Amino acid sequence: MTDPVKRGDRLALQLAAATLARLTINIGHRMLYPFLPAIARGLNISLQTAGVLMTARAAVGLVAPFFGPASDRWGRRRMMVAGLATFLGGAAFVVVFPRYPVVAFGFVLLGLSKVIFDPSLHAYLADRVPYHRRGRAIAFSELSWGGAILVGAPAMGWIIARWGWSAPFAALVGMGLIVLIGLLVTLPRDARPPDDLASAPSFWLAFRPVLRSRAAVAALAITCLAMLANELLFLIFGTWMESSFGLSVSRLGLAAAVIGLAELLGEIGVGGLVDRLGKRRSVAIGLGLTAAGYVALALNSAGLWAALVCLFALFIFFEFMIVATIPLVTELVPAARGTMLALNLASSSLGRATGALIAPSLWMMGGMLWSGLAAGAITLCALGLLLKYVHDR
């Protein structure tokens, strides 16, 4: 019989290795936002053309459902390793062939790596951590999201200033190789061998349990709406702060760090509270406070510091809500956990892509007032869906 203490120590080591791997992927994901102008200059393209890179990378999230059944059938570890290997390939393409078409392909691979890795990691943790403690484990892995912009983005900015726009991708290749070795050493091999697929359901049948669950479909809609609302704000907050308060590029970087710190605190809050409050209740509280934060930001007229305080509080609430959603989603369709998590990621990508299309027009029509009020209204719709259709197990 396995010693529970030793089993817990092994799981803690596996969680640490997987979180470091996810931190590397998230740095590659999040550093692109503040340094997109530098990348555009390095490639000798316009900022609008560089925006196509971001669109292509975000659109990859829509293929996430095709990888969810793969995680359920072929194993979590195998898919996490595949995701990290895809990340290494994308970063290496940017370093070795720094030309726009090849860089575009590299960006697609960077986006694809997150699509493969994240649902597999969450499913891996859900398989091994009881539901009443799952929020803390997933929250720990989510520290890699806030940490990526709080620590990773400034580090990558320092590297760009000294060695050029493509140098951070070389650093990410080195980091990726180290964490890949860590994953291979710490994570146990998947129980099912690669060729043991005869008894597994067909690819398309894997979606049936999710689509038949009203709670699961509602949860997917909630994720989509929450991400859409957030993108309405996140896409234009730099433009808003620059035009309204005259912030320089360096000070915009500090504003981004404020968001990173807020996200980190939100993730810590999930680790400490979600298992005690309950997953559904935590998501409901987060949605309500996030909606209030959007409205407060829209109506702010007190100046820069009030705007920064509103942003700080808003992203604490938003990150708390999003991270609390993950353990709730893991138990809605346990028989198709990897598929459900992949569909949830696809819903997130759909929401962000839709928000990215709407945000500029909304900003041009009514500035932060319209953007903030629209984000608040959409978030309240998500709250209504949660209260009506989704229940804690």
C-alpha cells in the first residue's frame, strides 16, 4: 500500500514541475501583448499587420475540442509533453527564421501549445486531487498566469532592450528544454499504452456527454461571455490610459504589472477560499464583483490613481472568477473531463476573438463608458446562466 505522505509529496513535485512548464508557455503567450510594437519594428511590418499574428494565435484556441478527446484517450502526460514540444517548435521557428510568414507559423504553434497543454494539465490534477481540495491545486498551477506577466514580461523586456526582439524566444527555448526534462522525470507514465484504443469511444462520440449536459453547455457559455466582456476592456485599456492620462510606454508597462499583481492575488484567493466557499458560489461572487468593477471603471472620473485602483480590483475579481470556474468545470462531466476542459478553452478563445472584433468599434463609438457598461452587462448575463443552470456536485 502506498504511503499517503509519499504520494502527496510526489504529487506536490509533479504539480511544481507542471506549473513551471506552464509558466514558460504563459510567458511566451503574454509577453506578446506589451512587446508587439517591438516585434513589428523588428519584422519591418505595421502594427496592424502584427495584429494579424495575434489573431492567428488566438484563433488556434478554436481547435481545442479536437485535443480534448486525445487527452482522454491517449493520456494526460503524453499530451502535456506534446504541448510543450509544440511550444519549443514555435519559439525555435521565430529564432531561426525571423521572417514574417515563418514567424506567423511560429505564433500559431505557440498558441497551439497552450491549447494542448492547459486542458491536459487541469484534467491531470482533477484525476488525482479530490474535488473538495481541487480548487487549491488548480489555483497553484494558475499562479503561472499572473506570474508570467508580473515576472516574465519585465525579464523579456530587459532581454529585448539588450539583444533585440527575437532574443526572448531563444531564452524561451532554453527554459522549455529544462522544464520538458522536468516533466519527463517527475510525471508518471500514462497507464494506457499508445495502441490501446480499441475499447475507447470514437472521436465524435466523445463530445456527446458534454453536449447532453445542460449544466456543461451553460458553463461553456459562461466562459465565453466572461472572456468576451474582459476582452472589451483589456484590448483598449492601454489606448484609454494613454489618451486619457498621457501615460508613456514605460508607465503602461507598470500598469500591466499592476494587472499581473492583481491576477496573482486573485489566484491566491482561489487557493484559500474556493474550496471553503464552494466552487459555484465562488464563481457567482466573482462574476458579480467583476461586473461591478467594469461599471465602476466606465463611470470613473477621479483621475489616474482611481483608474489604477479600479483596474487592480477588477482583475483580482476577474481572475478569482476564472480560476474558480476551472475546478467547477472539471466535475460537470467527469467521464469526459479532458473533452470538457478542451471545449471550455475553445469557448474562452471564441469569447476573446469575438471581443477583439467588437472592442475597437465600441471604443470608437463611446469610449470607456460604452466599453465598461457593455462588459458589465455581458458579465451579468453570465451570472444569470450560472444561477439558473449550473450546480455544485
